[in-house]
Amino acid sequence: MDFVSPVLEVASLICNCVGDRADHLRRLPQNLISLRAAMEKLNNVYKDVKERVEREENLEKKQRTHVVDGWIGRAEAMEKEVNELLDRCDEENQKKCFGTCCPRNCRSSYKLAKMVREKMDAAAELQSEGSNFQEVTVPLPSPLVIERPLEEKPVVGLDSPFREVWRLLQDKQVGSIGIYGMGGVGKTTLLKKINNKFLQSSIKAFDIVIWVVVSRPTNLERVQETILDRLDIPDDRWKGRAEERKAEEIRRVLKTKKFVLLLDDIWEPLDLLRVGIPPLGDGNQSKIVFTTRSADVCGGMAAQKSIKVECLEEKEALSLFQAKVGEDTLNSHPDIPKLAEMVAKECKGLPLALIVIAQAMASAKTPEEWEINLQKLRQYPKDVAGTEKDLFSVLAFSYDSLPDEATKSCFLYCSLFPEDYKIPSKHLIQLWIGEGFLDEYDDIQEARNQGGKIIQMLKHACLLEVGTGPFSIDGEYLKMHDVIRDMALWLACEKGKKKNKFVVKDGVGLMSAQEVQKWKDAQRIALWNKTSIEELREPPRFSNIETVIGRMKRFMFPSGFFTNMSVIRVLDFSNVEIFKLPAEIGSLATLQYLNLSGTMIEYLPIELKNLKKLRFLMLDDLFSLASFPNQMVSSLSSLQLFSMKSLSSLLQVVEIMLLLEELEQLEHISDISTSLTSIQSIQRLFESHKLRRSTTFLQLEHCKGVNQVQLVSPSCIKELVLEKCYELEEVKIIHFEKQVAPSKFPNPQCCFNHLLSVRIKACNKLLNLNWLIHAPKLQYLRIEYSRIIEKVIEDERSEGSEIESGLSVFSRLIYLTLLNLPKLESIYEHPLPFPSLRQITVWGCPRLKKLPFDSNICMSKKLENIIGRQDWWDGLEWNDQTLMHNLTPIFSTPWKPIKC
């Protein structure tokens, strides 16, 4: 009966597992196989969906839909739950009754079998759902700002303009901001820095920041499409549509937003209304910030604030240069850091130049390599790796944007001056006229006006800068950034293809005749400072030469020097030790500009009269000139400007009288600068309507026996110099035949409205200068070494005279200098506003105890310097102590006595 017990045991177990439960348990092994298969299919679909989502998120800048995100989460949870379930099933399988296939705990096994079935169905359902996704992502909502990559980290030298722009972005009164500066100075870097500032989570003032690169030529459609893409406006609303429709879509969206529009690299004013940008204002507080190379664009874009980005300071420039060169190179030899400083200085703080040159030097690890490249940089910058492609070509966009060939020629011409040279604007314009750049203007004043406009244009394009120099009524001083100058020379030499088309040598010492022969194809030659040329045995052949500027120390003309200059226009040998001018200069039929000022010439060749096209003749400071050839000047039929300041003492009065007569005969003369030494010559000048109308500079010096000078009004004199007229007692103003009392205040009909500068020196019998009242536009006044002058202007209103309405004494005065006037007690008896005054210098005037300033002198904020001795300043008397306290900070004493 041993076989009965097992049978009864099995029967007992089966009876406990009946119905559905028995069915689940019976199908469990197959269901486990099916569950694993279902999970494998689900995992495959999961991988496909996940890869598709990640690809679209990373490459198409989209985000997963909520449905897909939920499905991925459920699929991941399902995998975890199924794995746990399978582990439990394995454990339960290990607990079957010994020697049988039946579970020990049917209730527990049934639950597991049921869960397997449910998970199998759920996995199949998830797999089916995942297989049917049409879209797994949707476009991302526009972020506030998209980060712009910055190559230079940290950004060097832009902290100050950055703070200013960021401050203006917080200013509710400012809507549009223009950032301008020369090419390569860091404007785009600054704009990127501003853009990235909005990434900070704490900044929530705007809804969106839009970045657009405009560039040149301006493409309005491209600008619109960049903005439309940034605003996530669906393509079907604007793709292929007209400009007006695109503008409507942009306007529709931006009207609902508080936006910041950053426009980089604008070359001409952009019509924002045509683009679709709604007008700023109306309380929306939106902002527009743009960068440009031209200050004119800031005006054309109606920028409420314009900020100029300047070149880096020397310390900042060196820091940037060193960072780009790299420590490995800098530490490769002890001499390299010092050489690196020298190379960095050549870049004059221009970031683009610093970066390009530093990259070229990064692999130079010997002092010799650095020295060779430094020499190249100073003499032939284009030969340094990268300068043409990465530097000059970028900067040349500013040149390409100039409006016409005349303006371009004027710009290139500025490269003839040495590095850091302070170029007098009037002198530069006269050279331009002499070169024929402004030939469309017959009148010299019209040509000058146009030259002034070109200078402003070049300054606004950041191709010229304002230089510093002594005050001059002839206009400001100009300078060219060294790298801009190098670029201009590169362009002038046809991008380096014709190396000697423009020859500029500055302080290079003695040059050989062989070197000069290499210049045979030159168009313009400029030799400066300590440059000199060895004696030429044969005349050079300059068949293409148009300009020779010889500002060197000494030069001797070889025989026939001028015979091969068939197209020469400008000759400038001013301040050169030249003792003799060859007669063949008269063969220069095309010459228009001749400057021999400051030379040692004793005789002018009569052959100069053959220069029929000569328009400018400058003969200032010819102290060795023994005589003046008759009928020379009157033969110069095209002459418009004649200058002969500071006459040689060797010239006779009769020669000066004859010269004035010859000048009067010239049809086109309109600008005369002359020195006179006799009462006869003074009377001759003022008796002639033509001479009086044409004389702009008049110097009266060493006028023996002259105790009174009568200046005839109206006059075009701009500068008046009275020097060493020891017997001169008074100056009177005459309106044609009608004398004006010197003490009376100005009558509009009797004014020297053109007079801007007056210098008086060693006129020891002049008691006062009341006649200055007749110069209402006077800008510069210098009085020195005049022993008895007591008052500059003596106020006689008590006698009944009055200042005519509209005229104010010294209202235009900018510089006032009073030196060694021992009896001077008063400048003017009553306080004056001096609205234009920048500097007053008083030295050796012990009796001057009061300055004629009223309280408005501080309000004008123009006055920058008061210069004098400390004991003089301490002894001044003040009616208003507040005025004294306000002016004390601008008072200074020079470190050495002032030279007169």
C-alpha cells in the first residue's frame, strides 16, 4: 500500500487549487516567457522613442511633449516593476515541494501568476502606444536670451563702457543707445557681454532679448527673418511673404512684449519701422542697442545716447597681448617679456591688432624671432603673419564705406604723416586742395568748407581722431591711429602689391642713393625729421610722382632734380636746410602747392613765375631772403593763397610795396598772410579794397616811427600780430573814411567780425587795447612785454557810450595770456561771464589784483585752467569768496617759468 500515500497527497493539493487559480498556475511558465518577450519589444520601442526625443531636443532645440514624457516615465517604471516581479517568480519557483512541481503556497503563487498576466498585457499596451507616436517633441518656448560665445575671457578693458550701457538700460528715459568706435576696438564683444548679462536669473526686467547681425550691405529681409525666427512665429505666417507682411507679424508680437533689440555691425541707418519694430515709448520700456563704426549712424538712428569705445590703456593692452601669446612662449627666454611689451605698444591699444599680432607671435620662442617681427611691424606691418587677412582686411571695411573717391583719397593722404603726428586741419585741407582732391570747388573757401566736412566724416567713421596741440584758430589738430595708418598705407600701395607707391620715411637716418632709385614708380614721397639722403650724383626719375613732402633736416638738390616730375602737384620743403632752389623748378607746369617756409634760401629764382597752375605759395620765416624778384608773384595767374609771415630784415620797404602791388593784380587771390614793417605798406594794404578783403593774417613788426595804426573796417583779418612796435601808442578803427574813436564801444558797422586772434609783444607805449571791443568774435588774446599798459579795456560807459545789443565783450574768448606786464591793473572793470574761456595765464603782472569774472564763469563749466604764480593767486581780491573757492581747484603753477 506504499503507492497510495503519494497519490493521496497529490490529490489533496490539487483539490486546494481549483478553477481560475489552477488555470493561472498552469499558464505561468508560458506567461513568463511571453512577459519577457513583451518587455523586449517594449524596450526596443522605448529606445527608439528615447533616441528620437534626445535627437530632436539636442539638434532641433525642441522639448518632449507631456504625453511622451509620461510614456517614457511609465515605460521606465514598467521595466523596474517587471524585473522585480521576475525576481520574485524565480524565488517562488525555488520553493516548490520536494520532488514535485507544485508550489508550497498556492495563494502566493496565484498572486504572482496573476501579476505576470497583468504586466504582460500592460507591456503590450505600452509598446503599442509607443509605436504610434506621430510627434514626440514640440518647439521650445523662446528663452529670455540666447548666450553669445565670447572668445576673450575675461573680457579686457570694457568695464567702463559696459557699466555705462547697463546703467542706461535701467534708465526709463533712454530707449536707444548707440555704441561706436573704430573697427576692431571691441564693440561686438561689448554687445555680447551685454547680451550675456541677461542670462543671470535675477534679471527679469524684459520678456525677450533679440540679437541681430546687420553687417553690410544691409539686407532688410535677412534682418526681418532673424527676428521672426527668434520670436517663434510659425513659418506659414511669413515665409515667402512680402516685406510689409513680415513687418506686420513682427510688430504684432513685439507690441505685446518688453524687448531688448541688439543690432550688431550697422553701417548705415536702418529703418526700424520698415523692419517692423514698434516705436519705443508709450510706457513699454523696450530698448534698442546697436554697434557701428560711424558716429553719423548714431545720429541717423536717433540714438538718445551715444557711447564711444576707445582703445585699451597700455596696461590693459599688454594684459590682453600676454594672454593671447601664452605663458609658455613668454617664459621661453628672459628677454621675451620685454620684447612683448614693445610689440604690444606698436598696436596702440587696438584689441583686434593685439590679438592678431599675438597669435602670430605665439610660436616665436627666441628673442631673435621677436626682434625680426618687431622690425617688420615697424617698417612693413603687412609682412607679419595674419595682418593682411585678419586685421587690415577687417579695418578696410570702413574705407570701403566712404562715400566717394575724393573722400577716400583724402583719407589715404593722411598716412603720409608720421606715427602720432599732430596734423593741423587747415594745413591738411590746403594739401588736399593742392593735390586736386577738391577741384570741383573753384573758390578756395568753398573747398576749405568741403575739406572740413570730409574731416568730420572721417572722424565720425573713426578713421581720424582729434589730436592735442597748442590752440590754433586754424582749427583742431588731427591724428591717425597707428594701426589705421598702417592699413591706409597698405591700401595706398594697392594692398601691398606696389610697395613703393607711397614712400614714408620718418627718422631713419641717412638713406643711400640706391634706395632712392627704388622709388622711381612712387606716387607720393614723404620724408620726415632726421631722415636725410646722401648727395645724389644723378637726378632721380620720378615720372609718376605727384607729391614730395621733404620735412627732413637738410637737402641739396642735384642738377636736374625737377626735370623728371611731369605730374607733380605738391612740393613741401618747409623747415629744411635748403640754401638754394634750382632754376628748373620753373619747369613744373603741373605744380599747385609750394611750401618753402623756414628754409635758408637767400634768393628765389625768377623762373618761379612760370608756375602758371600754382595755387598755394608759402614763404614764411625766410629770414635769410635777401631780395624778392620783381614780377614773379604777378605772373602766378592761378595763385589763390600767398603767405609770407615774419619778413627777413634784409628786404627793403620798396620791395614790400611792390609785392603788395603785384598781389593786388592777381585775379584769383583770396587769402594773403603778410608781415609789414612800415606805415607806407600798412596804408597801401588798407587803401586797397582787394588786399583788405583778401588779407587774413597781418603782422606789424619793427615798425619804426609808427605811433598810430589805423585799421580799416570792414576787414577779413583773422589774426593780428603787433610785435616790437616800440613807438606805437594807439590803434584806431576806421570805417572807410569815417574814423571811430578808440574808446567807443562797437558799432555793428565798424566791427572786425573775422578777427579771432590778437598777439601783442613789446609794444611799450600802448596804454590800453580798447579797440579790441571791435572784435566781438575774438578767441585768442596774448599780451606780453608791454611796459606801460594799465588796462586791457578801459570801460568808459560813464561817458555815455553803451555796448550795442547783441555784442558782448570777450564772449568768444577761449585763451587769455598776460605775461610780464608790470603796470597792468585791470582786464575789464566790470565782471564778465566769459562763457567760452578755457584757460587764463597770468605771469609777471604784480598789480593785477582782480579777475573780471562773474558767477556765471563757474556755471559754464568751460574754464579748465588758471595758471600763475602762487603768491599772485594768494594776493587776489575777491568780491565773492564762493567764486574764489570754486576756482581754486583749477588754479596751478607751472613747474618752470613761462617762456614768452
